[in-house]
Amino acid sequence: MHISDGVLSAPVLAVGWIITAVFIALAIRWSKKKGIEVEVIPKLSVMTAVFFVVCLVHIPIGPTCVHFILAGLLGIILGILAYPAIFIGLVLQAFLFQFGGITTIGVNTVNVGIPALIAYVIFQRGMKSELLSSRGGFSAGVFGAIAGGVAVLMVAVFTAGALIASGEEFTGVATALVVAHIPVMIIEAIVIGFIVTFLVRVKPEVIGSLGGNKK
């Protein structure tokens, strides 16, 4: 998911930075409006660290790479705050380990951040579905798995789209990237499903869409 410097076209880079700036501004505005409870700060820090570490183990594929992402888990737990958390993680990875480009941080954040937010929406709406009579751990796990799997697929598609938008010569790499993330999607869906099930049963307030980020 980490696209290197010198790969993307200037228009794609510009759009990435603009979108990232807008979402970070929205996250900050939301935080000021709702207020951030004290317990949210360590949760934000922990999830940023989790994202930072899990992405470091990767397999290079052309100008990008394949690795576990956990974007869906960040979205489910942090809600809109997942976007700035992912941005911070990518900045640290780029400057400390030269993992991913510096000019591409904006685009890379879009590629991971927006799927994380969509995962949050999927999970939240699923748990509020009128078809559910309760918010049991099993139902939460199912929707967590769906949200997590969809997030990985979208991250791969977004990254592939950014590459193709910068040049048709990246079509082959983009296709390989999406295919390579299919097993990642399945594994993350299962892992996130179990994690969400456990958290909902043991400490439900940790889950953003069950009230963790609301005041």
C-alpha cells in the first residue's frame, strides 16, 4: 500500500494531499465539537502504534508492497479519528524507515484512511440494523469481519487506481497488487472478526461505533 516517491503523477499527488487535508480538518473539527474524552487519547495512540508496526512486515511488488493493514480495525475502533491516526503512522514510517514515499503520504493516507472510514460506517450500520434483536458478540464479529475484509479490498483497489491514474504502464502491477491482497483480505477479515467479538464482550466501550467515540 505504500507507494514510493517518483511514481505518481503531480495531479494524483495534489489530489491526495487535498483530500487528506480535508479529512484531517474534518476530524479535528469533529473532535473539537464532540470533545475528546481522556480515555480516547491512549486508544488513539495504541491504534496508531498497531498500524505503524503491522505495516512494517511487507513484501515488495513493484513500486508498492503487500502487507497486513488493519484499516478496518482502526476504523471500527477510532471512527473518524482513524484518518489522522493513519496519517501519523505513515509519516513516521516514511521518515523513520523510508517505508513509502514522503510526497506520496497524502495519497497513501487516502488509500488506507477512506477504506477505514467506510469500514466504520459498515460496522456501525450493521450493528444498528433493525434485523438485529441484540448487539451480541457474534453479530459484532460478523460485521467486523465484513468491514475488515471490505477495507482491505478497497485499500488495494484505491492503491491500484492511483497507480493506473499515473500511467498505463502500472496496469500490470496494479492488477497483481489487488490479486495479492485477496488472501490478506480473508485473513484480516477473520482476525478482525475475532478481535471485535472479544472486545464487544469484554470491553464494548472500546468500539467507536458502540459509543467509544461519542459523548
